[in-house]
Amino acid sequence: MKYYIICKICGLSHENGEPGIYFCPQCEKIVRFYKLELFDGSKPGDLYDSEK
């Protein structure tokens, strides 16, 4: 199964990384990266949950 970690702010992604808090070179700050699974029929999950 292929998955990516993706920056919630700008959409920068890396293949097969671990979700967590990392420095994003595109945003130029430390942000949370979420796991995004592709082509497996799953729901988007944490990436599209609204922040409260």
C-alpha cells in the first residue's frame, strides 16, 4: 500500500514517511504532517478533519 505524509498548510508531501511534526521547507516553519493513504478505499481521516 502506498501512502504519503502531507503538510496540511501547503500540501508538500513525502512518500512513506511517519506522520508527525516536522519543519516544512515550503512553509518555512514547523508544522504537522498527516498520513494520506491512496487507492485503498479509505476515508481521508485526519487530513480533512476541521480544527477545533
